[in-house]
Amino acid sequence: MLKDLILENRSRRRFHQKPVERETLRELIDLARLSASGGNRQALKFAIVCDEDTNARVFPLIGLAGNPTQDEAPTAYIVILGDTEISKSYGCDHGIAAQSIMLGATEKGLGGCMVGIVDRKKLRKLLDIPGRYEILLLLILGWPKEKPIIDSLGADGDTQGTWDDEGVRHVPKRSLDELIIN
């Protein structure tokens, strides 16, 4: 059921050092390919990283909460790119594509996180991404070491996730009634 996938699909930042196959990443990108696109322009492109050497060079270029170590680093990355020769604006296409990929990854037992904090200039150079492509979003993926838990939002209203003494991440969520305004 879709709700089960959504509940399971939490941001994960710590991974077992088990490879993710390139073909698995292609299958996930195919989900994005089949997803909605504004005006059906299909202006998104994708770069795949899943070899150990390049993974180790990408990891220092990203900012992740919880400060995972190199031995907990992602074992795959998908860079979502906007093709400026097709469109100059991508609306929410990359968000839709990213969610499709992440739900597909969850279904396969993978975990990951959408990362906006990345040194785009260094990533572009490292992956030799041509100038016509805008780096929109980076997805980190791997076999998760952690299983975040959804909690109700506390009385203080703090939405920041926290880690408990056992290293479990707690993610507070607002109630449905708080979100609906009428």
C-alpha cells in the first residue's frame, strides 16, 4: 500500500557498505521518467554514481545532519539535473522525480535522503557534468543502517529530528488537523 511506503520512506543518512547495482539505479530513474513533468517537457536528466572510488570523492561534497562517518557513507548517488536546452525552469519536476525514486528505493529495501546542501561546482567538475545541465538535487542511497521513527510533535512545536541514546532518529510530525485550515 502506498501509505506503508510513505511511512517507511524516511530520510536515512547512515548506510551499510554494501554496493547498490547500477541496474537498480536505472530502474529507479525509470520511475522518475514515467512520472509527471510540467508541460510534459521531460527536461530532467540524471547522473549515476555507484563505484566505490567516486562515491568516496562525492561524500565530502555534501552536508548531512547527524554527521555520518565515511564508513556509514552512501553507496550510491543520483544527481538530478535540469537540461537548460529543453527548459530554463523546472517547477517541481525534480521534487516529483525525487519522490518517485525514493519510494521505489524504499520498496527495494534501500534508504536514502534528498540532499540540497552540496558543493555543486566541485560535483560538476568531479562528474564532468556539461554546463548545459543545472544541478538541481542530489539523492543519496544505500542499504540503511538506521530506521527513523515518526513521533507526534511535542508541545514545544519543535520539528527538528533528534537522536536518542541508542542512535535512533525521532522525526516529529504535525497532526493532520493542524495542517488542514478549513
